[in-house]
Amino acid sequence: MRGLETERTVSNVTIRRTLGIAGALWILVGYPPGSLSAQDSKDSPIPGDVVRVGRLGVFVPPPGVTVVAYGDFVDGTGEQLVVETLLDGTVLINPPDPMASPSPTVETVAPLATGECDDNYTDVSSKPWADTMQWWFHSSTTPPTLSVTEVVTDLRAGTQNITHEVNTCGRPDTVSATSNYNGSNTLPVNITNDGVCASNGDGTSEVGFGTLPSNFIAATCNWANLFFRTESDIRFNKNSIYTFTTGSCSGQFSSSYYVEGIMTHERGHTWNVRDFPSGHPNMTMGDANGQCPGLDDKRTLGLGDMLSLELVY
Ligand SMILES: [Zn+2]
């Protein structure tokens, strides 16, 4: 029998625990969001708890594992949630990342260049891939309105748009990131229907369609060990208020999302690039939401997208 489920929210951080037979006391965490450290407290989150901040959630991982959740929403915004369990059991929620950009309020002082080839904003996270990212597609999850063959073409193109730095700015591809598509399988994307990243990946980077809350376009969950990224799962939301389309955006309904464009953005997350704040509409990692027939369908990388990748790879 499943245990009792309890939940508390403090300062926008919600921790939910399913209690075992012993009936542990419920767990109040009173640290401010953004710098939550719950060291040596019986109120601390522990592996198996669910931590929720904003619209994202992560199962607390075992010691030595970091989980990075990205949600991309139909309003064009994105959110990130990082939960890291140190070897001593300390759970860090949204710890400051030494590679992350300074607060975006700094940049509002000077006028921003926003063109695809002159916006030089960068924002990346640590723990890169050490080698080729091997991935699979759970093809039986494809919506019946789409062709599996065309979806695979778009997913592979979206991945290569990142690893090959595909752009219209005349810049060469200099990043070392590589990927290998291993075909279709039936393993799960380790993201729940309410958008929560599993505590520990299964070691297989999986892409699929599935249920997420209706305001999601897609979600990416990344897992890392102490040093390197080890898995990146992506779920496209079948439950979105908008649909997906493949091939060209021309002639498509404006309410459709182009699979290749969204995949390119999610693959930016796979390779450590974070969501850019508002004000970067021509960046693949910016706030344009990738709807057809938008001016920027996100397939080609902007300068800031490439500079970000090049910081890590
Ligand atoms: Zn995003």
C-alpha cells in the first residue's frame, strides 16, 4: 500500500513526501528560494521527495547526482530548476552556478543588440558532456496526426542544429559536442505527467511525446554525476493547447509548433545552454516561443546561442 502523501510550501519551494509506515514527521523547509540549503536538518528534503519551484518539479536525487529541469511554456517563457544532492547528503536547490551569467538586470543599463547575428548574450550551466550524447526516440508516442518518419527527421535535424552550430551568420562550427541517434525504442522518458524529473535517470537519453500540464510546450530533464552530464530526456507535450507540425512552417496554422525548432531549443538545454531572459527574440534560446510561422522558428542558431555553446564546448 502506498504511504500517505504530505506537502508543504515555503517561500515558493514545495516539498512533497510520501510517508512510509513509520510515519516520519513532515518536513518544513524555510530557506529562501534560489539559495536553498537544507544541510543537517531533519527538515531537509531527502532522496525520493519531490521539490517544486514555480511550474517545475524534481525528485530529489541520490548523493552525487544533479538533476536540471527545464520547462518551456506556451507563453514563450522558460524556467529552470536545479536540485543537487552532495555526497554528504546535503540537498541544494537552485544553487548558484559558477558558469551562469550575472543577473539580467545588469544588461538593461545598455541598449541591447537583438539581431540574430549581433546579440551576444550568453548563459550556460556547468557539468558538460564528456563524450558523444547517445539518444533514442520512443516513436510509438508520436501523435497520429504526424508521420513518424518526418518527426525523426526533424528531431535529428534539431539535434544537429546544435552540434553543428547551424547558422545564417557565416560563422564556422567550432563546438566539440557530438551526438549519435540510435533509433527507436520503447524506454520511458523519465519525466512524469505533471512535469517532474525522476530522481535518477536510467542512463538512456530518450525523446518522446507524452502528457505534461497544458501550459508546457516541452520539457527537458538532464542528469549529471559529480562532473559530467550523463543523460538528457525530452518530452514534447501531447496535452498542449497547441499542436506540433513537421517539415516547413509555410502554410501551417499559426497555432502549430515546429518540431525541429522546438527540438533545437531543447537540445540547447541538453548541451548546457539555459533559457535566455526576455529581450532576445531572435535567439534559439530566447523568449520567442517557436510557433509557426514566426519570424524566428528557432532552427538556425543566433550569435548568443553559439557563443554560449562555445563557452562549454
Ligand atoms: Zn527552454
